[in-house]
Amino acid sequence: MNKLPASTGWLWVKQGVVLFRQQPAALSTLLLGSMFISLLASVVPLLGQFMPVILVPVFSVAFMQACLDIERGQRIVPARLLTGFHKPAVGTLLKLGVLYLCAAALALGASALADGGVLFQLITGQIEANADTAQQLKEANLGGAMLLACAVYIPAAMAFCFAAPLIYWQKMALGKAIFYSFFSVLRALKAFIVFALGWFAITATVSEVVLMLMGRSQVALLVLLPLSVILTVLLHCSFYASYRQIFGLPAEPQEQPPAAQ
């Protein structure tokens, strides 16, 4: 894991775009498929509301493997979406998803120290940003709440960044994968700052252009939805580029055949 110049972060963004352009429909279909499965999982009693978050590492492996397929000149098939559900990695990936959930809950809990829980209520839909809640939002220290949430979540995000592909491709244990992920991001921190700023600028620019042209209308929402799908897939492709830069081209693990019925 060598230290990288800050400009590498923008290079990852461009490499992600190159990957996406080779099979845009297949990659977008993977994302829509993962959203559909997460929606189905959300109806599971008790744990359903948490399943979309818990499944994030499982589906992230599918996107990383799909990017590897593209680099190898292979077509992405729908079954690629189930990559992360294969044993023995699936159990560890689900545990990682639970840690995702705990980190998010801890960050939101920390934010309540600054605003009394207003940010948490906004995110969970308990209150809405409208004229009726304007005074409450004005009085709440939302800026401080977001800073506290970021201070808690960013180190966790660094630890989770590459944990899923390290578990799947390099067969690391959960703790080891988290350790290597955190310090690989730390060593390339300048590149990741540029990477994050680049994606923030792209997302903000796309949103502003659509809103300027169409206003805050239903038509604008209909345009932003497919654009958000494309941007999310591009982000996954860029993450793959960053993994490859830091850890090298992965070797695909030998997947276990399904058990005979």
C-alpha cells in the first residue's frame, strides 16, 4: 500500500467513467436489481427495516466483481448480482453490514448531543423541512450535529471502504479486512479527499443544472431519478478503480458449486 498523490483521486473518477461506458446497461441493471432485492428484504419481520443497510457489503462485492468482469473482457450476467451471497464470504459480509448499521446509528446518536435529535428525526422522516417546522429547524444546531455525525462516521467509513472486497477476494477475516481498509485509506488520504470532493462537485453540478432547467417540478424529479442511478453506478466503478490501484488486480476466488439437491 504505497502513498499516492492527491491527483490520483480524480484519476479514479475518470477510470470509473471508462469502466461504466463499456457496459452501462448491465451495470445499471445490477443496481436496480440490488434495490429490488433490498426492497423485498425490507418486508422481513423485525429485521426488515435494517436489511437494506446490512446487505450493502454483499451487493458492493457484486459491483466490484462486475467491474473485474469488464476488465477481463467478459459480459456481465444477471447472476453476478448474487456474487456476495456465495459461501463462505456471505456470513462475514453480513456481519460487516451489521457493523455498517451500528456505525450509522452511533453517528446519528452522537449528532443528538448537538441538536437534541432533530437531525435524526429529519433523516428518519419523523419531521419534514417545511414552513411548519422552519422555526424548530432554525433553532436546532444542525451544523454542529452534522459535524459530530461526520466525526464519528468518517473513521468508520474508512474502515469499511475496502473491507468487503478484501473479505471476498483476499479471504480476510472481518477484523483484518477492517484494519487493512482503514490504513489503506489513511495512507492515501489526500487522494480520497480529492475523490470525495470530485464526486460531490459532479453530483451537485448535475442536480443544479437539472433544477435550473426544469425547476422544482415532477419532471425534474423524473429526470433526477435515472441520473442518480447512473451516478451511483459510476461511484461503484470508481471505488473499484481505487481498490485496484491500492491492492492490485484481484484474483477471482474459486466459488463453491451449489449443493446437490
